[in-house]
Amino acid sequence: MASGNTLMPVTALVSGARAYRVAADPTLCVQILDLGLACCALEVGSAIAAGLLVEIEQSLGIGELATVAEGTSQGAVTTILLISGTITDALAPAVLRAWSQLSEPKAAVSFGACANTGGPYWDAPTVTKGIDQLIPVRVYVPGCPPRPEALIAGLLKVRDEIVVT
Amino acid sequence: MKTDGQVPGQAHGVIALTASACTSCMICVRECPSWCIELESHDVEVTDPGARRPRTVSFLDAFTIDFGLCMYCGICVDLCPFDALAWRPDFDYASRSAAGLVQGIGELESWQQGPGDGTAISDS
Amino acid sequence: MRGIDPVNWADEFSALQAQGYSFFDFLTAYERDGAIEVIARVLDPGRKHSQLLVTKVDTDQKSVASISRVYPGSVWHERETAEMFGINFIGLSDNRPLLRRSMIGRPPLLKSSVLAARMLKPWPGQPSHRKQQPIGVVDDWLQA
């Protein structure tokens, strides 16, 4: 099993974000801030409720994540921005701002049809047709919405890619 | 809620194709609200043994579903007169590119062989 | 559903609130037979009763009275209805668009507004041997 990257969806800059371990790969840690753009965001909560993501003690928090990362062969903490939901043109600047505030190394995961291409709103005049028009996307997770299991599969794919590259 | 990592067999994870059942009638393509299905076919004449005249059948050249665009509404599955499309529970097909979510006959058929029970979700 | 004369639209809601209909549910609009109608619902939580009111928007002025002074919660709904249908709510203090980046161009939810994305993308269902168009796609959209 490829090991050792600490993945942190969204941002350490924002208070209220919580860190989780991926149950399928305990060496994989993620930090999630629920941007809540649309219904896909519920699937993150669903993944937590199903035990696919296990919350790391708040007291350990970011410091422990960094320690975990330093103890691995990869060393770097890759931060993940998880974009789940419809990106309206009105909200697009906020997503761009969240992305620009993340420190390198970072990776963006597009979760669900709306973030991937616009999805059901592909013909709407007020919806951005895919978040990849604004920021580079590392992994696209299909679904409307994707299952919580698909979120985990997507996170593992990001890890595999970072190990490969 | 399931916690053993297994998704229900009737989950709407992906739409699978049985190419041999498809008659290229285009109903799924035209009814898709997302315009995410594309189909190409050509006519071939088949002469059955003992038949007086050859009959014309459609040969399926290409069938793609863009799962980046698909809203998983299942209208195509419901409307297909020949049950060539079916729900499967597979979910692990994330891609490194948006184009990688466009799946052709090969992938769509491989899901058809998958472990799902292919039944519709019922109230249980 | 009760049809209200546009002249009495705001007064009707004042009267309803005085009668105990203190909860504003929603306000939106729709286009029917070439006319735009505004529809809104308010509730009396005590009696568990609701009223659904509808009025025709003046075709030329495209305006109707705002009910935001009676029900402040309707501001968001009226802003949305204004930007999506091009309706002028008289007395609405907040005219900032919610989803559109500007008010330039046709209001998107009018039936006469075409969705450019549907015009520009080739319809995969187009038959080769005859002309057929999907819903919402017109030939002369650039002239529309």
C-alpha cells in the first residue's frame, strides 16, 4: 500500500475545519472544511457518519498532521481543496479565494457532476461549467451525488498520484 | 447506514450497457436532460436462412456516457425499451481529467458484468 | 389560490398580516400565456392555515408593488424574482442581483430567453435524415 501523504481538504487557515483519518488507509489524514456549495456537500458528512472518515482528536489537530507527514517518506503535507457542489458565477470568486489562500503543495478535488462540468445546470446562464475553468483539478469524482465511498476512492486516487509524481 | 465498505447492490453508482441489446433507437440520447449520451450506428443487411428478403439491423459503432455531465436521473434506464441500460453499484471510477469520465462501450459493458443485482431500488 | 388585482397586491398582504398570517413562506413568478404572474404564500402558524395569492404583472411596466415592508423576509425572494424575470418591485429597497453578474441581457427565466449553452452545443439526438430540435432550442436564436 502506498503510504504516507497527509492530505488536508480545504484549509488550515480556517477555524472550524476538522481533521480525519481515512479508515481504508489510516496513514492518510484529511482536513475538511465544508464549503457547502450544494447537495454534494452532504456526502462528506455521510462519509463521517458511516465511519469512512474517522475524526482525529482536536487536541492533536494540525500539529499532529504535520508530524505524521514528516514521519513519512514523502514528508510534505499536501492540502486538498474539496469542491463539492454547484459553482455559480456569483460564488466562483470565493472558491478562487479559498484556493489561492492554500499553501503549496496543494491539490483540488472536484466532487460531483456540478463541480465537474456544471452537471444538471450545464445550460444555466449563471453556473460555471466546471471548476476546472478556474483552478487546476487533480481528480474528478463522478456522481450526482457521488457516494461517500466514491469520496474515499477519489482521495486515495490523489494520494496514489502524489506518490507517483 | 452501512459501515462495512460494501455498497448496496441496487445502488445507483453507474449506468451499464448491454451492447447486444441496444437497437440504436436513440430514445436515451434524445431524452437525456444533460445531453450526456452519444450514439453512433450504421445499418447492415442481414439475410436469415430461409428468409425471402434480407432485413436491416443497426450496428452499434459507438456509445458513450459522459459521467462528468450525467445527473444520474435514470431516465435512460427507465425508457430503454430493450433493457440495454441498467444501474450498477460501482463507484470507483474517478478520473484525472474531465475527459476521462467519458466512458465508451468497453467500460460500460464491463460494469454490466459487475456484482450488482441490477434491480431497481424498492422501499424496504 | 386567490387572484389579486395588482393595485391591491401590497394592501392585501397588510390585511393578511393583521389577521394573523405572520409567517412569510415564499414569493416567485412564472410566465403563462405571454403574461407574468407573481405568486406568494403566507401562513398563520397558530391556526395552521396558509393563503396562496397570485397577481398579474403589468405587461408594459413589468412592475408590481413590493411586499417587503409588510414581510421583510420577502426581500431575498423579490430580488431573485426581479433578476430572473425582469420584474420591477416598486418599493423594494435592495436591487442587488443575487446570481447574475449584471442585469445586462434578457432575464433568464423568461420563455423568450434562450439558453446559449443549448444553442451552441450540438444536440447528440439530432437524427441524420430529418430535422428535429430538442426542447428549448430555436433556429433563429441570434435574432430572438
